[in-house]
Amino acid sequence: MTIMGAMPQESRRRSALYALLVALAIGVFIYLFFPIFVVAFGAVLLAVLLTLLARPFRRLKLQNGAALTLAGLLLLGVIGGAAYLFGSRLLFDLEDVLARMETVQQVIRAELSRSPLGSLVLSQFGFGGIPVTQLLASIFSISTSVIAAVIMSVIVGVYFAAQPELYLNGFLKLIPRERRAYAEEAARSAGNALLLWFQGKSISMLLITLLCTSVTWAIGLPSHFALGFIAGMAELVPYVGPVLAAVLAMMVASTLGVKPVLWTALAYLAINMLDGYLVAPLVQRKMVYIPPAVWILGIAAIGFIFGAVAVIFASPMTVVLFVLVKKLYVRDFLNEATVLPGEHQ
């Protein structure tokens, strides 16, 4: 009886070990062919977003194709409407922010050069920054490849969203038959975690964008649309992103004097405390909770291994890795009780 009871567990441990080896092989592939992975992972994120937007239409008993079509039209409508209403203003504000950052850098460099200690700092680390013209030129120089990658991600993402089972089953056929059930469990757990992460992150990003835009406007800072947009997008990089957004806002405020800098620092601190102590716990209770140290180490590791571009995808990549480790290693291999995102404790 003991032997019979131990066999399924032993089989599960072997399957988990096999899955971990497959995950390691996938990691090596990602490292060697990272640009391809970025396109594929971007497609997966788009498929998750379309699936999330299609949920209300599916509740109306619409077919999957019709629900995804309406979700795609809704997404295009929101993006197109926002671009029409705020696009030109946002671009103008972003240019203004870059120009003010360059001005602040020049002032700081001039102040540092007046003292021996400051000159030493400049000689060791530099503080010249990148001129705005060079920054814009570098952006436009990579725009063609970026646009091509985005187009490919969109096309592939639509196919993923339209026929998720087809591509999941195709992936599972690469795995031995006796291991497929565990691989499917792991894939569905990661997909569910991404869906929940998208829901929680969308709420947080929208709230931060609205609050930061409002407070920077109330303080009297220029380019408040751009500052709010940057703060919202910075939420994609937990803990690190909000700090960088706050520093950027204070740099813009410094062009107006000391008092705006203080008000900006207090406002961003209050907003992030509100998000961290009230909004995030409420959202994470039903979404995805990952300990802060794991977030920071995951983002740092991904950025170190794959470069600065990977930081854009660091959050969802950390979510997937966190869930797979809990599912394949902690639960299946070590046989320890653990709760995955979406499961009730």
C-alpha cells in the first residue's frame, strides 16, 4: 500500500524534474535568441490582453471569434481615441521633459565643476548626459526594427488569442506523452498568473497615471500629461520604476524652484504610499502577490542577463518564473503545500 501510494508521487517528482530541465533548456534558448523571444513573449502578452478584454463579450454568449474581434476593436478604439485626443500634447510634453532634463544636467555639471570634489565626481562618473538631439536620433535609428517587431508580435498575438488550444497542444507534443499532463498544468498556471497580473497592473497603472497627472497639474509643473504617462508606464517595473519616475518629476520641478521640488516629492511619496499600502494589497489579494525582494532581484537578474531592453518585460517574466518555480519545484518536486495565483488558500 505504501509502495503504491509512493509511486504516483515519485512519478510526479520525475515529471517535475523533467519539466525543470526543459525550462532550463528554454532559458538557454532565450539567452541565445533573445530578439525572437521578445517578439514571442510580446505576442503572448497581447493574446492575454485580448483574452481579458474578450471576457465581457463571452459572458454575452458570443462566439470566441466575435468576442475577440470586438475586444480588438475596443483596444484599437481606446488607443486611437487617446492618440487623437492627447497624442500631440503628449509628444510635445515628452520633448519638453527631455529638454528640461538636459538643462538640469547642464546646471548640475556646472555646479559640480566649481569644486575639487565635484570635479573628481565628474571625472570618475561623468554627468554630461546624452543631448536631446542624439537621443532622438538614436530612437529614430531603431524605429524600423522596433516597428517590424511590434507588427510581428501583433500578428502572432492575434493568432495565439484566436486558437490558444492549438498552439498549446502543439507545444505539448514536443514533450513525452507521460509528462504532458504536468507540462499542461504548468503552462495553464503560468497563463492564468499572467492574466491576473494584467488585471492588477492595469488598475494600478491607470490609478497612478490619473493621480500623477492631477497632482503635477495642481502643483503647476509643465508637461503634466507626460509626467503622468511616464509614472503610469513606470509601474511596469515594480519599486524601481516609481522611484525613477519621481526623480524625473523632481528634475522637471527643479527648473521652477525649490518649493515645487518639495511639493512634487511629497505628492509622489503620498501617491506611492497610497498605492503600496491600500490599492496594491486589495488588488494582490485576488491577483498575483510576489514578495518585494523577489520582484527586485528578478528584475535585476533579467536586466543583467538580457540587457536593458528586457526590463520592459521583466515584470511578466518574473511572474511566469515565480509561478513555474512554485508549481514545478516547490509543489511537484518537493511536495510542499503552496498556493498559486488564482487558487484559494
